[in-house]
Amino acid sequence: MTLFSTSEIGSWLINNTTRLYDFPRVFFTLVGLFAVLWYSWTFIKSSKGKPPSPPGPRGLPLVGNLPFLQPELHSYFADLARTYGPVVKLQLGSKIGILVTSPSAAREVLKDQDIIFANRDVPVAGMIATGGRDIVWNPYGPEWRMLRKVCVLKMLSNSTLDKVYSLRRKEVRDTVSYLNSKAGSAVNISEQMFLTILNVVTNMLWGGTFEGDARASIGAEFRHAISEVTEILGLPNVSDFFPVLAPLDLQGLMKRMGKPVEKLNGIIEKIIDQRLKLEQSESGSTSSTGEFKDFLQFLIQLKDEEDSNPPMTMNHIKALLLDMVVGGSDTSSNSIEFTMAEVINKPEVMRKAQQELDEVVGKDNIVEESHIHKLPYLLAIMKESLRLHPVLPLLVPHRPTEACTVGGYAIPKDCRVFVNAWAIHRDPSVWENPQEFNPERFLNSKWDFSGSDFNYFPFGSGRRICAGIAMAERMVLYSVATLLHSFDWEVPEGKKLDLTEKFGIVLKLENPLVAIPTPRLSNPTLYE
């Protein structure tokens, strides 16, 4: 039995002969339609479960979002996060930038996927400063681990810091004596604390301090050079976003960076040469107890050890010393300045801190580091200051070594990842009245400096957490305690205290803190 008879088929062919002439057109139309459907199905299948790219503002051809970056990057990035969410994508020339602005996303970067994000995105200016061989920029690996171990165990350990307390005490007492000589006059607190900490750091590094006129002149030279370095490191550089244009140095930042780095390197190289000559002239390089006199002596000894693996080189030594001078002095002095500015701006906070100091230390005594653990309100002041003004507002940019996912979004390999600690510390969903300086929020709180809580991590977190936390905590607390215990502080008449921030890789006050000290201790000899 057939469906159609021969006569019926023939009749259909006769009646549709004209339609058969359209067969090629119909055929290719059907093939094209099938191809589109197949491609769509294949694309949907391949992209099923694949995370989307993070949202972000549209940019211009070639340059992307570069023309729209604002000088205060930390607050500009915070504004973008409020519009686009906790993970934002920016096209920065040929480089992709990822902004991370929530505790959960920060946890993914700094803890859950720490090993992927353990490398730095090294700027051209960073390479000029240290050659990328220091702790800050060195890629994660055996060399970096060796450098960090050397610093943490030999320079910044609690046992080492305990041994050099007398040095910190001397420098702080010298500063108190100077401030007392200027009682009733306006003094630049930032400048004085920078000089104090610079002396502490350089003495720990190579046994050198600057006294008298040299203290002010060399200290000012150091300060200017270090400020230049940290400012340039925080500036967007076209050479970073268009590597092919780097040799042209269109913004002149590479040339500008070369001058302060040359100055700092010159000082450090001179000190190393002097030490090497001294080592050659002396029969022994260690003290009678077998201990090293300073960090430089230890580094030179380590360089000469053949079994050091990876080997310590002279370039490593120079880079480490530069790291310590730049990182140790600038960051701590800025933290002290911000803390003092916030306290002076809130007289009731100053009164509470001084009352605690009077109860623990007394007005007939001077502050010692042994008092610090008995001063919870002072610690709360430091924590609150670091919440509002974290030393590195965007930390140091990370670079993922492979494509991954953060916050449900695809993060490409080798992009530049900014973790906005400054914005997270001011998140109103986490902090009540986040813009207000309120130390009470840290009394009996769970927050510390360990980086384990991603609502509060002023020193970073993970493998790349700041190596100098112990030293920073001691210097800031001891210095602030001494300044508040020894003096009352007020701004000069007719002046208003300005807490405006200036962005850089290290956050600063836009205008240096100038205030008037008035002695408050019972015995004038306590200021000697």
C-alpha cells in the first residue's frame, strides 16, 4: 500500500514545477538557519556555568577608563563600587584593573585564593626603585620567602625589638626634650616623628643616627626623597598600562623617580662601603656574645655564606635596606600624625586617653613600653585611626597567576587587582557611623591586626601581610602615649585642623599637622 499514487505524484510535480526552481535559495536559507541555531546552541552550552565579566563603567577606544581616573583613587574607586558593586572591572589601556570592595570578595583574594594572588603587579616605578628584588615587589617564590624570613626573624621579630627598646626610648625621649623646648610654639608633628622613627630604623639597620644639625638636614633630605618615591608609586602611569610606550616615559615619572632613588641609593651604598671596609679592618665581625650589632652586619655575613639558598646578593641587601628605610619611617610617622590629628580634633578623646595614662603611668613618671599593654583605650585609638586611615589604602596591587573567580565574576590572569581596604573600613553595613572617629568601638572588640577578619585588615592579610606589624604597633603606641602623656595639644589660634587625605601608595595628610605642645607633667626634669 502506498501513500501516493503515481498519478498524484506526477500531478504535484506539474503543479509545483516553478517552485523547484527556488530550491537552491530555500536550501541555503535552511542551511543558514540551521547553522545559526547550531552556533547559538553550542555557545550557550559552552558558556553554561561560566562566570560573567565584572561590571564597570564604559571606557573610550584604546585608552579605556584611564582618562576618567581621579587623583584620590581610593575614594574614586569607592564611588565606583557604590554604583557597580563589590567587584568592578576597569579597562586601563591594555591592562585590566579589578576593584575589590567588600569583605567577602577581599577574603576570596587574600585568603581563599591567596596562592593565586600572591604575586604583585610591579609598576615601572617599582622596578626603578628596587629592581623588583625586594620584599614588596619580588614574585612569590623561594627568593621572596628567603627575604621575608630574613627580615621577620632577624629584624622585626619580637625578640629583636625587645633588645633595641633602649634605642626607641632614647629617640622618643630626645623628641620630648625638643618639643618641651618649643612649648607654647607651633611645631610640625609629622616632621618630628619622621625624624624620630628614621633614627630608630637607621640605627637598627646600620647603627647610625643623625644628631644635632645633621639630624634636621639629613632627615629632611631623607624625608623629601622618601615622599617622592611613595607619591610616584601611587600615581597612575601610562607606561604601566601601555608597556610598549614605557621607553618614551610620556609622564616623566620614570625620570622623576630616578632622582630620589639615586639619592637614597647613594646614601645606602656609602654606608655599605664603609661597613665593608670596617669589617676588613676588624678581626671579628660579631660582639663578644656572638650576636650581630645591626641588620646590615647580619646581611653581609649571610651574603658571604656559600650554603645560602637562594643566595643573598648585594642587590638584595640594597633593596632590603631601601625597603626598611622607606617603609619603616614613612608609614609609621604618617600613622602617628593621623592618630594625633584625630585626637587633637576631639578634645574629649584626648582627655580620656590622658586620664588612662595618668592612672597607669602617673604624672610624676614617664611612659615606658611596659605600660602599653595596660592602656586599652590607647590601643583602641590606634585601631580606630588605622580604620579611617589605613597606611596602604589600596594595599599593594596583586596579580593573579591564573584565571579565577571572585564574587561570581571571571578574573583574568595577570590583571591588576586593587583591594580597597579604605572603603571596606568605612562600609556602613559593617560600621556604625563609619565616618566618625570613635575609639570606643574597639574597646573589648574582636578586631586585631592579624588580617583574619576582612571587615578590618589595616596591614593586609595572607602571605603578603605587612612584615613590620610588630614594629609599627610598638612605635605608634609608644610614641602617641608619650606625646599625649607629656603634653596637652591644641591647634594655633585662628587655624582649623585639616584632616583631608592625600592619596598615594602610602596615605598622608594633605597638610602636615602643626600643633602647640604645653607640658603637663609635674616635674620639669621628666622632660630632660
